Amino acid sequence: MNKRKFVICLGATGGHIFPGIAIADAIKQSLPDSEILFINTLKSNKMLPKLNFNYEISGINIYGFVGKSILKKVKSFLSLFICIIKTLLILIKFKPEAVIGSGGFVWLPVGISSFILNKKIYTIEGNSIPGLSNKIISKLSNKIFINFESSLNHFNKSKCFNLGYPIRQVEKKGEAKKDIDILIIGGSQGSETLNTKFLAQLENLLNQITRQGINEFTLIHQTGIKDFQKIKEIASKYESKFDFLKYSVEIFINEISDYYSRTKLLISRAGASTLSETKNFDLVNIVVPIKNSTNNHQYENAIEMYENGLAEIWQEDDQTLILTNKILNLLWNKVEATKILNRKRNEGNNYSAENIVKEILRDEQK
């Protein structure tokens, strides 16, 4: 009997890479003898530390389209045709029974090639508003797996299954000590804007904490490569000025579940992957959506979280004092924090990847 084969399309950021790995791991749990091939852009992961996984990967040289200059749009359009041909050759050689993708510009040539070869196609959408690739490929897909109810407004409802967003393995390790007061994560590659905005209010925040008589306050800051050295130097200066402060700076946090377990307050972007991961942990969130993200999807993600009582929002144009006040309120107003934590305990889902794979395999048996 031939081994069952699956292709999984990744993407340029952790928000696409981590779900792909989660789906691959879930397939392997159900079908240990299956073969899995990742397809990704050759330019992916250059800003991320090397991720460890035991899957074969093929690269295509596709360029992004949305939000680019006219010249880069032309380059992207031309690269699309070349990548469709290259992906067709990859799929013909590998012979998968199904192709799975979670959006991003890499998904467009992979999805189109899969349709040409009459492969079963499965689209995963983590955001409330889909990007261009998912909008197009969803029309060719057998099933669409969504994370937010509002996504139903953009797809064929009969194809949609709300099973959450597949996430990294973030299993809790018992009751962890809450020794991280604030964890700041600007996405897998960091966020220069979020880093800058947080630092703009930090001295005021630390002065407020001084008045509280706190003996120890711990910050962990995932900065990305670009801002790492600069923020490390700033952190050292603040540690010298405020003797109660422990300020650790990381380029990238790989074993994120340990950090989530130990965190009281998370300040992050509103990407689908981060929001889905943190629903499973007893921490409170302040989400800072990227201004002018594609289709403003991060803002819509943040609004849905806020309206469901799962997070607070701070926007980039808001005064930094508002951010300081939100931080202080969530750290020391136990009533507000408890409300959010209680709602999150009903929302967490560590089994999205497994449930999506079950639905795919059920489809494959027909």
C-alpha cells in the first residue's frame, strides 16, 4: 500500500509557519507512515532563528503583491507564473492526495497548481478578514477552516468549519510560578513600532511602579533581530536606574509555552497565531494591532477579542499614557483581570490542528 502524502504550504512569518508545523505533526500522529512535504518561499525565515523540524521542504521564489510598489507588483505577477510551473513540477513528482495552506502570498501559486492537477485543497484562515490569497484559493477549496465567526462573511459558508487556528504545542506544565510581570512580543520577527511605543511609556510606568513599593518587577521582551542590540542597551540602563527591575531581551523565543505559563500580562500584536496560542493560558492580553495591516485584519481580530471580553486594545495612535494606565489596571485591578481570565478559560483550544486533520482525513475517505 502506498504511503499517504500531503503537501503543506507555509509562509514568510511565524503566523503561517507554526500552523503548518502543527498540522504536519497532527497528520503524523494520525498517520505515522504518511509523507509530508512543505512548500515555502525561498526568502522565508531569514529573520527567524532556524526552526527545527523533521520534514522535507521545497522552495519557490515568489514575491509579495499586496502593498508593494508598481515595479514590485509587476515582479510579483511575473514570479507567480514561474512559481506555478515550478509548483506543478513539485506536485507531479511528489503526488500528494491533499494540499493544505494558511494564506500568505506563497499559497497563491501552490493553490492554483493544486487546482490545475485536481488535488483536494484545504484553506486555513486564522484572521477575521482573509487576505488576497485565501480569498482566491478558498473558491477552489474543498473545505475552509476558520478561527473567527466574522470570517463567514467572506467565504462560502457551506465550506466553512470553525475549528480554531492550529498552534504550536503549548501544553501547560502544571501550575507555573507567575514570575514574569510583562511579556512583550511583536510577532515572530519583532515589531519596531511596538518596541518603540512600549519604550516611550516605560519610564513613566516604572516610576508608577516605584510608588507602588514593588520589590521586584520582571519584563521579557522579544524584539526581533533589528532592534535587539538597541533595546538590550536600553534595558541595561533601566535596570541600573530602577533596582527592582529585571529586564530580559530576546531576539526570538522558541519554547514560548514556558513563558506564557509564567506571564501575568502579555502585550502583543493581534496576529491570529499569537491570539490563538494565548487563549490557552492564564494571562491577560493587551493587543496592539498593526496600523494599516492588510484589509485592517489585525484591528478586526483585536475588536472581536475585545468584544468577547478576551483582551484589552491599545492602538498605535493612542497616547502612551493610555497604554501605561491599561498596564497598571490589568496588573493590579484584580476584578478586571479576573473577568478576562474567566472568559478565556472557556475559549482555549489546544486541539485545533487535530480537529482540522480529522476533518481532512474524513474527507479523504469519501
